[in-house]
Amino acid sequence: MTTPHKKLVLGTALLASAVFAAGLTGCNKPVAPVAAPPPAGFTPRQMADGLFVVMSSDRAVYTKQVVARLQNEAKVIKASEHFKDEKALPLPAQMFRMGAEAVAEKNPGFTYGLLSLWPINKQNMPKTDAEKAGLKFVADSGGKTNFYTEETLGGKKYFTAVYADVGVSMACVSCHNGHKDSPRTDFKLDEVMGGVVIRLPL
Amino acid sequence: MNARQKTIGVWLGWVAFLLAMTAYLTHRWRGPDRTAFLPGPTSHGHYQIELACNACHTPWMGVKEKACLDCHGAELKAANDSHPKSKFTDPRNADRLQVLAADNCLTCHKEHVPERTRAMGVMLPDDYCYRCHQETVKERPSHKDYAFNSCATAGCHNYHDNTALYEDFLVKHLDEPKTKSAPRVATRALLAFLNESERWPKKPALTAAEHDAPAPVRADQETLHAWATTSHARAGVNCSDCHLVPDAQSKTKRWSDKLDHTACATCHKDEVGGFLAGKHGMRLAQGLPPMRPALARQPMRREAAHRELSCTSCHGSHEFDSRRAAVESCLACHNDSHSLAYKNSPHFALWAAETKGAAPAGSGVSCATCHLPRQQSATDGVTRVLVEHNQNANLRPNEKMVRSVCLDCHGLGFTLDALADPALVRANFTGLPARHVESLDLAARRLLETQSKQTKP
């Protein structure tokens, strides 16, 4: 190949590669969601505490005023895991989880979930070291003390808080004790049954 | 020619070639046929719309994050998706996502790579469940001998839709007979629904003499007879109610001889919506020309090759015979082994008896009974029986059919066995299932164990 031809071919190849690379790499990536910073003046711990108070109050109201009242007292409707198929009420744990999923869809920057050392669904066992330590801590303290730590997951740092999840109603306790997949059948009213885990990105 | 002239000539030639290629490719890109840009054949699910690149791709050929959910989101929600994205967005699942990025449809379902695409448009090996569910064989002694490549292929579990397979559902349907006594499908009451929902007012039936086609149009006797003796005239729907369509620009109504699905959608919005979501109408939904049997990958009858798919291709254009649409319209195009075996099947025997009047209404099983089933639906605040026109909503995996179709007439165990037998499916259910799905046996065993534990002193 003569020198001008070489330059021609090389030049075109370079240009084409540059365009190709730009097309492949530069123009397609969606903007990564940005975590919302906590409100000014709140420490991560205060924010997690505040969120937990709201979550647990909402669920306690649902458990006592809807499920316990209509299922156990008035006996007009049942609560069931398969609430759509059985035209029943969602279980309090499901109400909590559906709320967590709705929050996650809106991506406000924090996540939360319900876990247990004795879950009905094994997927809700603690997975990370912080979760395992936290759930054991709150269970051992009888629900009197919360657990706070920091952990790194997927290369990102989080402030993780674990709060005791207490069986506030016989509706919670009797259903878990009678469920075929429950590893424990001796829960008592007001006993720690699991934990709420809230994570705030740092 | 000296060397310098030669060099200039080569450069000019090369630039001219580049400009010509650019012009040609731009012309192809802007034109109706973009097949030159397809990086590889698409799957059976999407081949019909493979030239509507914008359905899935961003302008610079990234894949739109919401592309899948735009079409499939509603169905997944209705099926109570067992593995929705929301299950994986919690940071606690970050390690799982590194093994398998299950928060993104594209991890398992890529297009344009047919050499890697397997059943259900999945690109992973059959044992993908292992990546997150290794503990199952330890926690469920009943599963200790099951291979991980059988989770989703044995008829017991699906990744997305387990509405007919979850354990409590199996327990509810233990010990059901193969065929229920006096099985019936729901009756449609379309006109009553249209009146109640105020989509169409109550009107007296019309006769041929009362048609309002304008003088220049003047329908022929055959067309008038077809209209006057069938459902539209009975409901008081006159010619102008369908044939006066708003002009695209001026929006004033003008007579049109050639109508499309938008004319039907005024009253039949839900049926048209289902049609556009399924394999019959998905091209129309993307603004492409209608589907034709010649374009299909399934075997189709040669004489139907160039017929365009629309509401009227199945329903007729003035006589609107839904019975014909339930069988004969399907068999006029479909030429695969399942369709060809239909007329020898026990299902067809029931349908033939019903259409002859020798069996009660709702006892026959047409193509539509299974593939466009009648379902309870709430529309405009009114509950009704809707014919689901998205034939894909009950197609693959075929366990999707269990609750919407098979359980109307059959017990769950027999249904699961039949659907798990591909030879029986091909023979259009002539004969008995040669396979057995063990899920009900396992559920019954665990029920007994639980009951005996609970009754122990």
C-alpha cells in the first residue's frame, strides 16, 4: 500500500472507531438516581428513629384497628397471605412490605424492610453481618434498645438501624405460631418477633 | 496521470463513496424498511415489531429502561409477579445482584441474539434458580433429589407467574376430579354492559330500511342483510355510528368506507386494547402496517398469506359473527399441528354439540374458549365478563392458562399434567396426559405432616 493510501485507510478507521466508541459509550447511560440528603439538622440516627416511629405506628394501627378488630373480634373478614385470591385483608407484614416497595419505587434515598431470625419465608432471614448482629441484639435486649451501625454493601456505605419488631396483638402471635412454615411456635404477646431494618446512604 | 493526480483521485473517490454510503443508509433509516440495521434476528415474542426500533431503543440505541414494562408491566402486576424489580432494589441484595442482576429484565431476556436465546426468551441456562436458592435443597427435604434445571421446567414453578402454582392454592385444589360435573364458561352480556356503563345507550333494534348510509354510498343488499340480521342492528347501531370517522386534521366527521380498529374502540375499548397488546395487533400498536400471515413464523395457510389482521378479519365486517370468530376465523389462517388437530379433539366435539343446539350454552370449547378466554373484569365501575383479546396473556408459560381457562372445567392435578405434556398439547388434548407433575402430591404430603404435628398431644 502506498503512503497516501495507508493514511487514508488509517484516518478513516480512526474516525470510524471514534464515532463508534462515542455511540457505544457516551450517549446512552441513564442518569444515576441521586440519594436525597437527610433534612438539615437531622443526624442519620435521628432520621432513622423518626422513620421507624411512623412505620411502626402505621402498622400498629392497621394491626389493631383493622386486622384484630375485624378478624379476631368482629369475625367479619379474615387476614390472609393470599388476600386477593381469598378476598381477605393483607397481613400486617404484607402491608408493611408493600409500603416499603412503594417507597423504594419513589427512590427517596433510604430503604427499609422487615426481617426475623425466625421468619416464615426464609428469604427474610438476616443476610448481612449488620442484620444478623442487629436482630440478635434487639431480641436479646427484649426490644428495649435499638441497634445502630455502619456497613458497606455493593461498594456503598450505609447507616443501618435495627429496631425490635414486637408482636403487639394476638393476631400476630397466633398466626405465626400456627403457620406451617414458622420455625417457632411459641411466640408470646409483646415478644420480639423480628426487626425493622432501615438503611440511609452515607 | 502523475502520482499527485492519482492521490487526489483516490481521496475524491473515497469521500464520494463515504457520502454515497451515508446517503444510502440515511435513506434506509428514514424509510419503512430498516432491516439493514437489525443486528440479529429477534425472538418469537418480538419479531413482528422488530422494525419499530423506538419501541425499545433510545435514539442512540441504548435500551429504554421502561421498554419492557410499557407492554408487559400490567400483566406482570396482575400475575402478582414473584420476582418484581422491587424485590431486588434493597441494598441488602447487592451481593445477589452481582451474581445475577435480577433487577433488570435485560439480564435474562435479551433480543437480537438468537444463538443464545432459549425457551421463554430467556438467555440463561435452565438452572439459574441455583444462583439465589441453594438453600432450598437443605430446607425442603422433599426437594433434595431435584435438579436445579428442573425448577422452572417441571410444571411446578415459574419465575414470574405462580398464581396457579403456590402451595396454598395447590392445597385448596387437592383431590379434584379430572373433569368437573356440568362445566360451563361464563356467559357474555355485552349489550347489557354497554348500556350499564353508558358506552352505548339503550336503543330499539333497526331494520334494513332504517339504515342511514348516504346516497352516494348506498350499501348493497348483501351488506344490508348482513348488518340487519346481526348484533349491531339489534343494538341500534346504524351505518353512521361506525362509518363517520373524525378527519385526521380537521377533526370533522367524514364518511369512510375503510375502517380500522379505532372505529371499534368507541364501544369495544377493552377488547381492542387486548387485541393491540397481543400477537394479533402488536404491529398496529407500534404504528406498523397490520400483521399478515405471510410475515408469521408459525405455520400459516398459504391462501391466507396476504390477509391483513384487524377486528374484521376475524369478526367479519357487517355480520360480526362471534361464533365464526371463535373457530373458523382462527383455522382460516393457523396451520400448525395444534390447530390442525382441533377438529378431531374432544373439545371440538363439545363445541360442535353446542353450536348445533344439542348441548347447553357455555359447554363447548372453541379456540377462543382457551386462547381468548372470558374473564371477570371491572370496567368503568361495572363488573362484566370480558373476552380477553390478548391471546398472549394466556399462552406462555402455559400454566398461565390454568386459572383463566382450564379450571373452569377441569381439576388442577389433571390440568397441570396435561399442560406439562407437549405431545398432548400438540395433539390438541386428544388422549390423556402421559406426564405427572408432582407438586400436588408434595403439597398433600406436607399438609398431612402439618396436621399430624398439630394434633400430637
